Amino acid sequence: MTKPREASRRDFLVASAIGLVQLARGSESPAVREELKLEGDLLYVGTYTEGTRSKGIYLVRMDRSSGKLRRVGSVDAGANPSFLAVHPKGRVLYAVNEVEKHDGRGTGAVSAFAIAKDTGALTRRNDQPSEGGAPCYVSVDRSGRVVFVANYVGGSVALLPIQTDGALAPATKVMQHTGSGPNAERQSSPHAHCIVSDHSNRFVLAADLGADRVFVYRLDLEGKSLRHVEGGDAVMRSGAGPRHIAFHPTLPLVFIANELDSTVATLRFDAERGTLSPLDTHSTLPAGWTGTNYPADIHVAPSGRTLYVSNRGHNSIAVFSVAESTGALALHQVVSTDGDWPRNFSLHPTGRWLLVANQRSDSIVVFRRDQKSGRLTPTRQRIALPSPVCLRFRSGTE
């Protein structure tokens, strides 16, 4: 039986309470610079460092014809650079530091790194407090002007302006969530787990696992602020534990990976008013399976015809077909990730590959993807890296 991931999150954060370690300047040796210049798509890998052998953020080259992965560098990005986001222009990478104390304060941090144009190497710009404990998710608005962060332990979300050089300014808005759920261990208080902007860049959605709610905010880019949309939130099924969010590329739909009841929920999003309405719910597990499981990540293929969800415990990727006109889901395939605790995953920019980060078995595994049906086929391509959590290609594709 797989040990529940979030039960270990608290132990992990206690071990991280001493704060951030000193950041390195990056990999600047001639040998590393030449390695980074090798052909192939550049992948950044966020990891947990506390209690592991991880050196921080890893840089991996991927051969897009064969799917082969090759580690080409790493950078000390502070304690637990677990989740990453690439600026839309591909010139800056942002990483949360998933800790509960930073510079003596009860908050985690967000770090900014310049991306070298020729090699993709990372150079630290700065870091800022996330204004809440254990930040676990970071994203950039679609115009590239602000960063959003979700603080899991703090139960809050924050907006940090991006300066002209890509560095972060201090947070200008923090929204404290309220609410709880029926799961006494996991939902006694709010736990913000994801925050992303909509296609119009006028609204921001935030999934809160503890509150069983997806909050909706209006984004004010000029004022660098967020405002709660009254009546816009989606109240999820009791005990669902909404974790991650994915927008359909063309239909007015939002899909939510629910961690605590192993489901994916479909919501209708009114982009004019900024309101969510629940439509449907489907299990992420094959019929008859009753073991412990916690869905983690969720992504929609650019075509909009396929939806993917990672299952931690069942250790699989659930593949759903998406009806072209209605967006209705149907479980199409459930494929083993050939590893333990598939945390996050990423679609390759070409759509030919899907990569999975198996956190507990220290591996990144490559699947070949049928671009018409969306089905996944295992390959022999994989790479060993300690405690991989988040995968981001330099292009910014998530």
C-alpha cells in the first residue's frame, strides 16, 4: 500500500522549517556550458531537496525524435524548489520554495531565475516571500506581467508583480481563503493548491483542497491586484479536495483534479461574468479498484480531444477522451507510470510525447503519444533523478 503523499508533506515541511539554503550562481563551468548547448528540447525539473539527494532544479535535454533524456546540469535553487513556471517569453523561470519559514518569517518564498538565451542555464535574479506557508504552485499570467502563487499551509494565494528584468517585486495582493471540509485530517482549514489565469486573462481561478472550493478572482493588471468575484466560486462535492485546474482550449469548460475522492470534475466557466457551474464528475480509476489513491496533476491536449490525470497510489495516468462539441469525458485508457507516486507530468511541445515525474521512485518516464487518439504507449526512455516533482519545457508549454 502506498503511503499517502500529503501525510508526509507535513513531516517534510517541518524538516524544512530552518528556511532556505544559500542559492548558487548556477552552472558556469565551460564543460557544463558546452553540454547545455547540445541539441534537444530543454526540460526543467523541480524537486524536493529536504531529506533527499536532490541538488535543486535539474536541466535535462530531450531528443524529440527518440524521446531520449540526458541530464545536462543543475542549479541550487534553495530549499524544495518543487513547482516551476516559465515566463511566456521563455526568458525567466520561477520556482516556489516550499517551506514554512523564510528569513525568520512564517512564509515560504518564490525565486526568479534568468534563462540564458543560448544554453538555457539558470542564473538567480532574486526571491520574495510568498506571504504564506508552504507555497506549492506558481504560474504566470498570460501577459507575463505578474506571478501567482498558492500557499498550501497558509491557505492563501498571492500576486507578485514582475519587474522589467524578470525579477519579482514584493507581493501586492494576498487573498486569504476560508472554509473547511469533512476530512478532519486534510480539510480542517483551507489549503490553496493551484492558481491560474483564464484564457482572457481577466479572471484567475484558485483550487483549494481544504475548502472544497474553486475560488474566482478578477485580475486587475494595472492595479496589480485581485478581487473576489461574488457568486463566481464553484462549491465542489463534499470531501472532493480540488487540487489542480486545466482549461479546455476552445470550449467554456474547466476540468478539476480532485485529490481526496479520485475524481475529475467538469465545470462550465462563464468568461463574461467570471462564474463557475459544476456539470459532471468521473472517477480517475479503473472500475473495481479500491486501493488508496490521490490524483495530482491534470492537463488537456492542445487539440482539446484528450484529458490526462495522474494517479498517485494506483500509479497511473488516466486518459479521457473529450467530446468535440460538448466536452463530455469518457475514460479511454489507464496506463501504469512504471514508477511510484506520479506527481506531475508534461506534454511535449510537439504533442508526440508525455513525460511523468515519479516522485518516490526517483524517475522521469517517457510515453509516446498518439496525437489522433491521445493514447499513451510506454517507451524504454527514462532518467533517474532524485524526488522529481514538476516538469517544464523551456517553451513554457505545460
